[in-house]
Amino acid sequence: MDVARGEGGDRGGSVPAEALDRALRLRFSDGELREAALIHRSFAFEQGLGVTNERLEFLGDAVLGIVVTDLAFRRFPQMPEGSLAKLRAAIVNMNSLAEVARELDLGSMILLGKGEEMSGGRDKPSILADAFEAVLGAVYLDLGLDAAREVIQRLFWPRMEAYARGEGARDYKTILQERASQDLRALPEYQLTDEGPAHEKEFTAVVFLAGEPWGTGRGRSKKEAEQQAAREAYGKLSAGAGRRGG
């Protein structure tokens, strides 16, 4: 099954299989497994293939979760359970995984159908995150848990350290809810609007606290827009703003 090199597929220039090895700093022994991790369902449908990366994604998600959880538990012995859970949620989420995938240039390696290609699928967070998890699943099956752990630790530990220092990506919806409940006795409410064609929608979220708008955010997904709005509102609430953030 050498679809990456053009068998039955029009990719507009194939990526050598070894590109993934170089990006991960390892060498797969099973080339077909490596290739399967890069087959998006849109490509499989167009080419009549019976293999997609979805099962590997399922496995990789579990591998990533246990390694990050184990790493956090061992490296932050004083961190309480609730904080560990927040750290894991901030590190193992679609946007974080998509960022790592971009650093690896994984988007250029994914096998996509023509429709997904034309709609910018190579930079869609959901596709990138799913493919990255599939790659981790393939690493685990082919080379074992130690190899998967080495890759995950190298790519995610700097992010975990940054989070523990108060830097980097955080789950602002959760921390805003906790702060607003404590300070205002109110829970955040989000109002969403969208514009643009179906494959290029941009969402705008406004977060309200006690009926007043406190923050606005924009993004390519509802979640991203809400996180941006929550971040703005949390900043204003932390700074002691008495009323709305508009």
C-alpha cells in the first residue's frame, strides 16, 4: 500500500515516507503502519481504500493521555488532583495538538481527499490533531510505549512546564467560571454568531457575566472563540474591573 508515493492517488506532489521519521526523530520499522496514520477518511473514500487513521487516532489518544498524566503526576508531586486535571486538559486538547502537528509540518504529510484539500484541510485543527494522535498510535504499535513516551515528553514537556509557571495555553472557560462564581456569584453565558461560507466560518463569541458583556473572542471554531472571550473577561475580572468589559 504505497499510496504516499502515488499509487492510486493525486496528491499534487507526494511527501517521502521518511519525512515523518525525521520530524519525530525515530525510524518506523513498519512502513504501512506509518502510512496508515496519515490516511484521512476523505482520501480513503476517494481512493476506495479500506484503511483510515481513525483507529490509530483512538489508540494514540489513550497513549497520549496516560503519558501526559504519568509525567505530570511524577514531575509535579505537590500539585493537587484538581490542578493536575486542569494541566492535562490544557495540554491534551485539539488546539494544543494542532500546534504540535504544525511544528512537525504534519499537515504537508497527511493524505487528504480533494474536497478537504481545497477547503484548507491541511491546516484544520481537528484534522491535524487527529492525525497527530494517529501517528502516536502508530509509534506505540510499531516501536513500543518507551518510544511513544520519548516523543511525547520531548514535544509536550516544555508546554507543561510553561503551564505550571502560569504561561501558555490555559482553559480560560473553566478558570473564568470559577472566578466569576466566587467574585460575582454569577456563571458565564456565551452568545455565538458566525459568518462566512460553511468551510471557512469564523465564529464570534461574547461572554456575559450577570447580564453584562465582559469579553469578545473570534476563532475558526466555537470553542476557540469562547476561549478567547473567556480569556479577555478573566483578565478584566482579575484586574478588578467593576462592570462590563465590552
